[in-house]
Amino acid sequence: MSKRWEFRLSGTGGQGLITAGIILAEAAVLAGKEVVQSQSYGPEARGGASKAEVIIDEKQINYPKVVIPNVLLAMSPQPANKYGSEIKENGLIIIDSSLISDFNNEKARVVEIPITKLAKEDVGNILTANILALSAVVGLTKVVDFEYLKEAVLNRIPKGTEELNIKAMEIGWQWAEKHVV
């Protein structure tokens, strides 16, 4: 039986989560997996709620919508509160602890990573927070190998930002390694 992954990457418009979802889907395609990716955002271009959803499976995907994800990335308080209860039993929730405090969930394992702070202080560019977060998500789930993720990131990021984004990926991956059980 194959492992079906349902991801919900959520936050605020402008945080790059739609791009992160597209990159995750592309990395899974590169790894030879079946993939469905979708996205939605509020009416505001920046500042409104946004989410990207990705389903990854070894087998054909017959229903293209995430119903109850087994992995949630929450990059701001509103989606953490909104989607935190919509998680599979024993799922995984990754929150940006730089922006979200006092979050707990009885149903899922919660991993707190100061994503925005790490992007700003360790990478040197807050705009890499989405790539750092995505790398942590993939590092925690091992849904695809690091090399597939790296290839997909390099295919999608603006030219001239490769070094910065690879640094963000490495930091996210290292944080994930600290939290793998």
C-alpha cells in the first residue's frame, strides 16, 4: 500500500506559499510520483488568507481535493487557528513560531520552527521564508529527496537568487533533521 500525502500550506498572501506548493508538486513529479496541486487566496493580493494544497501518491489520484491533510504548514496565526483542527489523527503541523505563539493541538504532532526569524537573520532575506519552510516540511516528511526539491526550487526561483534560496533550503532541512523522530 502506498503512502498518500495531503499537504496544506497556509498563511497570508505575499508569503510565497502558492509558489511553495507549485515547487513541492514539481519536486514530486521529478521523483516520479502522482501529484495534484491547487491553490486559493482571499480577495486581497497581499495580507489576505492564502493556501496551496498538494496531494502526492505513488498511485493514481482519483479525487483532486485535500479533504483532511496529514501535513499542515501554518505561516501566520489566522490559518493556524482556522486549519489546525482540520488535520488527520497523528498528522503533522509545522508552525512559524516567529509569528504564532500559544498554539497547541491534541490530534497532531506540532513542530515549531522560527521560519521568518531564520530567513531574516540566518539567510539574510525574509523573502526566502517560503523556501526555508518548504525544505523543513519535506525534511520532516521525506516525501521526496532533497535533490528533487533542490532541482524544483532552482527551476522556479528568480535568476540571481539561487545562492540565497539554496542557503534557505539547507537551513530548513537542518531544522527538520533536529525534529525527526
